[in-house]
Amino acid sequence: MPSLLGVVTLLCASGALVLFARWLSKMRQYKPGVFKIPDLDCWNIFVSGTRCVDDIRKAPDDVLSTHEGLSRNLQTQYTMGPEIKSNEYHIDVVRHDLTRNLDALFGAVHEELIAAFEHYVPVGNDGGTGWVKVDAMSTAQKIVSRTSNRAFVGPDLCRNEDYTSLNIEYTIDVVTIATVLRLFPDWFKPVLGRLISLTKLSKQVHRAKRHLQPLIEERLQADASRSVRRDEQPKDFLQWLIETADDSKKTVRDLTWRILTTNIAAIHTTSFLLTQILYRLAAHPEFAGLLREEVEAVVRSDGWSKAAVNKMHKVDSFIKETLRMDGNATAVLQRWTLKPFTFSNGVRVPAGVMISCTMREMHHDEELYEDPEVFKPWRFAGADAEAEAVRSESKRLPLVMTSSEALTFGIGRHACPGRFFAASEVKTMLAHVVLNYDIRFADGNGYPPNMYIGTACVPAKVDLLFRKRRV
């Protein structure tokens, strides 16, 4: 049975987020421009248009703070600890070490996603019908958690079912608790934050330590004794954390926090995207054939590699169009104003408010995209991209490249540091799916409408039918 605190937490969080979503949906009619709505604990200033986006991109960090915006949204001081808030070296490890080792990691990640699909989509156990029903959302979360953690902590731990579930649950716990904390004044948060953390988050951290401690201690001992040659050391995120960390950060506790925090960013956004991709394939099976032709041609020429995946332009476009239509947030580029800020259109914003960009409105703006409400999978590839190049600079850019018109991964120096890993991962997953499976909606369902919770766009939970593709 859930605890009373857990029930109250869930009710408060759900009510507040639904109310915020209603406020935001009412304000969408006023785009483009600048408007404000009351958030849970501050005023939120929403802007749209490429001009405002460029203003935010160019603003210095001591005026518009990405770090403080994220910290306030996730209440990092209380949900993840002051160490994470004050020292984010793990972000630099993602930006530099993880990104430049994508080629070296590709074989392991590809191997793991194949094994994960075989495990969670058991098409061989269909009782002779050919089709197997799976919950799309939960299946995507498990596949992404397992595949991502192959690059984070290696092959043994990433396949542990409890560890996989922990990383999925931890993100939900952090976001829920952060939402509740934002309902209370700052002076009360240290007391309430400690109470909630002790009852929920600390249990999750201890659970994570049980899994990670043997591996971390083994790595730390090898690091201290230098008993393993550098070229023989494991190539994964945990190892790069240890090599980068100051001596004071080389502890089981701190490294466990870093792994958990990185999973927050890695799992849910990518699993939401994978879910939406599967829905698009189920709704438009006619697109699978063209994707398959491209994948087969590239793999036949270049094999399975990071370089090969980079050549899959239709795959890239399909995913970028899915993000345009169903990006996992209605607002991005969230910044906390440390000082008053004036947009180039003359609008002046005071210190102590949140600024966000209404991404959904921009991604559905007919001045930027022809037929913006229509899903065009090749919009960013081939002839379609050339036809629309005059309308939007983003037509010429691949998925991982940011612009003032394609905002899913942010923009500028604060763009998502893990986007190169996420893009490589999900492109390989889509390529694997079209080569190996047929997909359709279960129970006669059609494409399900998204759910909007606060500024988050969440795929609906429906079942999909998978069948081993018949060649």
C-alpha cells in the first residue's frame, strides 16, 4: 500500500501539473509574441519566434541562467543533492568523452539493443499467431534503459532487471517530488525536502548503490593502483567519470549520484521519442519500405557502424519529423533571469522569473514549415528538403544540428550535450526495427493523441503488435 505521504505527493503533483497545462493551452492562442502565465512558484515568460530564440541564445549566463533554470525545475538541491548542483562535471564527460567515443561504443550499443528487443519483444513466443502484443511505452523505456546503460556501466549491470527498473522509476520520483517542492516557499524546502528524500529518494539511491558499489569499488581500486593499462581500461561512462573526477569525488556515493542523474536525462526523453517513432510506423506502414531500402543499401555497403548510420538520411529525417510533430516538450530553452533582460523587440523582463520558448508553436508555424500539421517523413531529406529549403534553414541540417527553427535539443552553447549519443542510439533502433519487424496498433486503435502535463508532451500508453518481418 502506498504511504500517506506518497499519496499526497502524487495528488499535489498531478493537480498542479494539470492546472499548469490548462493555463498553457489557453495561452497558445496568443502566439507569436511574448506572454506570461503563473507557474507553480514563479512567473513564466513564454516567447516565440526566431528573433526571440536568438536573443536567448546570445544572452550571457550571468543574466539568463540555464543552470539555475534546470535546478529550480528539478529542485536539484533537495532531489539530487548539493554536490550535483554545485559541480556538474558529469555533463562535460557526456559532452566530450561520451561523444568522441561513439564510434568505439557503437558495436556494444548495437549488440545490446538487438538483445533488448529480442528480450522485451518476444516474437518467437506468439503461440503461432505471428503477432505479439506489447505495451509500447514501458517496452521502449526498458529497451532504452538497457541499451543506454551498456554505454554507461557495461554489459553485466545493464542487463539486471532491477537496475533497469530503478533507473526508470528514479526519474519519475525526482520529477514528482520536485513538483511538490515547488509548491512551497524556499524557507520550508530544506525541511520538506529532507523529509521526502528520506522516505523515497534515499531508498532509491541505496538501491542503486547495491548494484553499483561492487563495480565502482573495482574500478576505483584499479584507478588508484594503476594496475590496468590505459588502453585496456573499460570504455564506458563510469570509467570516464572516474578519470575526470577530483579525488574528493571518487567515492561510491558521488559516482552513484552521477550515474543516476545521467540516466534521468538519457532514458525518458529517448524512450518517449522511440515510442512516438513506433506509433508513426504503425500508423504509416507504407513508410517502412523506403526506410528499409535505405538501411539495407547502407549496411550492404558499409556494415553496421556509426559512420553507416550517419548515411541513413531518410532515417534521420523520419526521426527529426517525429520530433517536430511530437517533441517531448511544449516549451524549451528555459532560463532563470538573474538580472533584468530586454529582448530585441523591446520587451523587458525582470530578474527572478523563468523564460521559456514555445517550441510546439514554432515547430507548427506555417511560416517555417509547409503543411505544418501534416507528418512528412522525408521533410528533411532528399527532394522534400530541397523544395522547402527557402522556407527554413533547418531543412539542410541533420537531426543533431540545432538551429533557431529546430529546438528539440536546445540551441547554442547550452544545447543538449547528449544529443549525439541519443541520436545515434535511436537511429540504430529505428533501422533495426524496420529490418526485423512489422508493427501495427492493437485492438483496432489508431494513432493516439499525446498527453500534455505541464510543458511536457508525453506519448499515450497503448499496445502495439509486433511480428517478425517476413522476407
